[in-house]
Amino acid sequence: MTPLARLHRDLIDPAVLLRAVAGPGNGAVLLFLGVVRDINDGRGVTGIEYTSYEAMAQRELTAIANEAAARFDTPDLVIEHRLGELGLQEASVAIAVAHPHRGQAYEASRWVIEELKRRVPIWKREHYTDGTREWVDPRGHSAAEVTR
Amino acid sequence: MTPLARLHRDLIDPAVLLRAVAGPGNGAVLLFLGVVRDINDGRGVTGIEYTSYEAMAQRELTAIANEAAARFDTPDLVIEHRLGELGLQEASVAIAVAHPHRGQAYEASRWVIEELKRRVPIWKREHYTDGTREWVDPRGHSAAEVTR
Amino acid sequence: MMSVTVLLFASYADALGASSISIDLPVGATVADVMRDLRRRPGADRLPPAPLLAVNERYAPVTCRLVEGDEVAVIPPVAGG
Amino acid sequence: MMSVTVLLFASYADALGASSISIDLPVGATVADVMRDLRRRPGADRLPPAPLLAVNERYAPVTCRLVEGDEVAVIPPVAGG
């Protein structure tokens, strides 16, 4: 295969990613899922809304997939990221990597998620149990606080 | 859940493991699959036969699952290992870990596979394209060579 | 004069009450000129001093020179994953 | 005298032509005594000088003292995963 990166609104299906990265020479497959959890920074969460600068996000995701393939020496790599409204325990991101050897599969997977979080223009607004919503600033404060 | 460890002869179903580790507070899920590849040390492989000291292997797998749960602070951990005859691209081992945070999910997953390879009494005999079979010594030489 | 499109997202779009703004600038203007224009608008006090910026879907410094039709994006702290 | 069961696996079972052997030993014998007995058997030249050992499903040193009915396993290099 060639590395794939997809940004979409459908549910992420792990089985699809696992099938995509399978190859006869691979001895290790690693699947990472980022999922919506019910609490963040001590606040009850009911769901998350993901939005993006879609053209640029797609471009960055594709670049990360290709860079990871070259850096960790495997073409068998898929990244998917959801957009839109997600409920609890739905996967917002999935990264599948297959490699002849497990060490590089772990390293590639970890590198991809860190790069994705560092540079892909995607934003999320958490919906809280108290009915409020806030854009999340992963540097440790809510967007509302940043701008005060 | 409580950490699970299973040694069995059935096909490993990744969906079953992913469901087992799901929990509302988890933000990261990591699934590792070790799969049978078609080449090892330059020799064409047609399949692998796994055998074990079953009672002790089950005991060690369970101990690893419990130790990982304590060490990485999550109960949501499943280890499965196959026994018997496996074809190419079948999973011999699967490790699923879910955790509130991805860093510990990666560390737990990696720790479990390394411990498993270090201490669980399971052995494999590779079947080669030339019709021969050999017990594998992961320290880098075949069993036949060791004993000559 | 030339015209560029400014894209705003997430909290920045909320702050300025728009997700896309067309701005006219003198030929040879840079991203810094776009930001100066933006900062005069209501709600711009809620932008940080030095936000991330992109020109035509690529991260770019504030010194980047623009041409007619360029797309400038002001990028809030990313939160994918 | 007492009797212990010795389990052999994978290449070691092939070497000695058996996966389970019952051995009689004097009371107070250790795993080392089991190994001395094993090494007299045909094929035992294919065992390494210091194989991994287990007593009753737990890794154990060669100095481990045995009692009637103990299960001693001689463990080839493990290859799980």
C-alpha cells in the first residue's frame, strides 16, 4: 500500500484500518485509537465537536503519513481523523501501522500521534455536563481563559 | 474490568479485545498484534506451530497482566496468545490496553510484549518453504544450531 | 491594491464573529499587514499576541509577502487527536 | 526415595525423545540431581550447560530442594509473541 490519511465524518472502523495495513512481510501491527472520554481537567464531558481547516489539515495529515513511512521504513500506515460531533467513547483519531519489526511499529505510531497533535489544524469544542461548551487549548487552559 | 490473560487455540478477534478494554474514562486505546510473517532470517516461512508449558504460561501471562495493570495504573488490559498451527498473517499474540492518557497506554503495551517474550514458556516451530521445520531460538540461532 | 482572504477558526472565528474576511492591501503587503488590519476589528483583543499563521495551507511567518488572491489563515492552538 | 516428574518441551523434548519422565531420587534431592540424572540419558548432549528451570510452574534455581510429587520443567529459550 501507500500511506493513507483521511479526514472524515463517518465512524472510524478499526477493522478497516487493520485490513489496510496488512502485508505478508509484517510481523507487528499497532493500532492507536484516541477516544472521547467522559471527563477532562475534572469537568464532566458529554461529547466533543471537531472542526478543522480542512484543506490544510488533509495536507498536513498526508505529509505526516508520508514522513512516517520514510522515517520508519514502512508503507503500511493509515491515519484517520474524525470531524463533526462525537459522542463518548467514539474514536476521534485512529493510527494503524504495520512493520516487519515491533520496535519501529511502536515508534512510528507514537511519532504520528505526537506530530498530529503538534501541527494538524484541527480544533475541538468540549460539551460539558453543565450545558456549557468550550474550545480546548491543549496547552493547558481553555480558550476562554486565554483571551481574558 | 480486571486484567485478562488468555492462552487459546481460536483465531484472535481484535474487535473482542477492543470491546473488553473500553471504559468511559479512557482516552487512548492501543492494540498490538504480533502476526506470522512470510520470511524470518532470510528463510521463507509457510506457517508457525506454537506450543507451551500451558499451566505455567497461563500463570505467567496472568502475572504480567496484573503487574502491568498496577505499574501503569489501568485495569483495562487484555493479553491473548494463540497455540497450535498458525498460517501466514494470523495473529499469534494480541495486547489491548486502554488508559486515560496515551503515554501510559504506549508504555504498558510495550512493557507487556517485552515481558511476554522474556518469560512466558511458549515455543514456536517455523515451517519453511523447503519443507523443513525448526524450533526458533530468539537469541539468534536455530535450536538445531544451539545443540550441535 | 490587492485582495486576500483571511480565514479564522474555532475560538478566533468566535472572537471576530466571522470565519472568512476579505481584506484589501497595497501590493507587496505581508502577513503582518493582515494582522494589523485584523487587530483594528471588534473582538480582536481576544487574539493572542503572536498566533500561528498559514499562507495557502502552509505554516508561514508573519514576514511572508502576499500576492493577490492569497489565503491567510490565523490558526488557534491546534487540538487534534 | 521420592519420585518427581520432569517435563521437557519443544527442542528439549525432541532431544530426549520424551516430554515427561518420572525420576526416583533420594529424599532431599535438588533440581541439580534431576539434571545429573537427565544428562546420563541418550540425547542429553543436546541440552545446553545451564537451561532455564521451573519447579511447580515457577522459575527456580538449580539449587531448589524437591519433595515427592514435584514437577520440574526444563525450559528451552522461550519464543512467545
